[in-house]
Amino acid sequence: MQLHARAGRAVLVGHDGNQMREVDPRSLALPSDLTAALHEWAEVAHALVPNDHEPVGGTAGDLVTRRGRQLAGRLATELGLPIAYADPVSGEVVEVEPSVATEEPVEEDFADDLPVREPTPWATGLTVTVVVAGMVAVAVASLSFALAQASLWLAVIANVVVIGGLSPSVWLARDVPVWRWVALGVASGLVLAWAALLLSLLGPATTVPTS
């Protein structure tokens, strides 16, 4: 059985005889403080490694790794079997025996040693998103309407090219502080531009030629 931290949740992965299954530790007969500590550890790991696959280092990474191994040792003792600990920081998988739990005490307040996360700047971030969305919507809509006067298909192809070109950058920036607001604005602006184009084509006064 393996202990993983996935998307901010602690999960146990094992084979039930037919297929691999994920189990929430809270569904097992485990002490409530242990299950709460496991999910707290997973949440901190997700905040440190949002994509669950990009290894990081530093003091914070070391604390998450050490805390995870301690909890894996305690979990192994509670279940009475070895636990394969999948470190969310380094990606390594280490087998932890039940006896490991007694070799070093579990730190109950390890989150206090981690760098304090700044609160999400919703007001500033959403302002940036709205501004970027407006700029992108106006630019793309203007381009679409201009091309649609010559050919509707030309406007559609141009929009597909624009979306295809921006999609990789928007996807990569979705978890990056500051840039995630810009990415959200770009995505929203493209949706608004397409909506405006479709509404104009469906309107009763539409005179845009199709060829």
C-alpha cells in the first residue's frame, strides 16, 4: 500500500485483487488526529508543489518530506504493515516499516515552520483579469468582425489559430502567482469575443457574407 498526496488530499493506493484503488484514510479505522494530520500534510504539499510533479527543494521541501515520512511510519504502525511513502517533493517512493514510527517523534506543529503563505489578492487579481479580458475581447472581436466581412470561414480559422497559439501559455501560467490572473483574463476575453461573434451572426440584422 502506498501513501500519496494528490491535489491536496492524502490517499492510500493499493490493489484490491482486481484493480488499483484509492482510499481516503478517513474511511479506515484510524485515529482522527492521524487522518487530520495526513490531510494537513497533503494540503501543504499541494501548496508547495501545485502540479504534483515538479520537484522542489529548500527548507520547506525538506520539512514536507520529513513530515510525510513520519506520518507514513505512524500509519504503518496503526495498520500493522509496511507503507510505501511516495514523497510529493522529490517523487521518490520509500518503503516505511512500522518500527520507523518509534524512532523519531511526530512533529504536530510542522506547518508553523513553513513559510507563511500570503493571502490571495482577490481584489487586485480580479481587476487585472477584468482589464486583460476586456483588451483581449475587443482585440479578438475586432479582428473577427473585420475578417468576417470578407469570409466567415477566414474569421473562424483566425480565431482557431489565436486560441491554439495562446492555449499553451495560458495553461502553463494557470498556477503561477500574478500570471494566473492574466491567464484567466486571456481565457475569459477569448470566450467573450467568441460569444460576441456568434451573437452577431445569429442576430436578425446580420449581413455578413459566408464566402
